[in-house]
Amino acid sequence: MRISELRLLDIVNVKDGRRLGPIKDLDLDMERGAIRAILVAGAARSWGIFGGGRGDDILIPWDRVKKIGVDVILVDAQDLPDLDPESPDHR
């Protein structure tokens, strides 16, 4: 599979089935030729005059990737911060 094909897949948290979004970037170990982590864009914020933009990006270590399917990448994001855009942390 090519990186360009990975970027088309959605990331889904197996903890709660939540769609985290597509891959924004990859963290690569150039010496070993391996992927260290995937970067997913943070949830959109809906406050402020101009919409508030996006939250912090989410870095998911590669060892948390559980399965790469045809349409999605399943990850274990069990201890990541609350990803709910309605939570007080995202306002």
C-alpha cells in the first residue's frame, strides 16, 4: 500500500467507533524506513466569529494501529484526550 492510498482512508477509534478523520500526515523514521505515528486533524470548533478553526492535531503512535482495511484504519485511541467537539475542553 502506498502513502497516497493511506491518506484516503478514514481513521476509526475501536474504543467507541468514532470517526477521527483522514490522515493529515505521517511521522517517519528515516533511518529504519518505518512509520512512527499518524497525524489526524483535530476536531472542528464551532465558536467565535470566524468559526474557531480546528483543535489540536491528534498524534497516534503506529503501534496503536490495529487493522488497515479497504475503507478505514482501526486504531486503539483509548487514552487519547476526549475527542468530543462538544466537550468543554474543545470550547
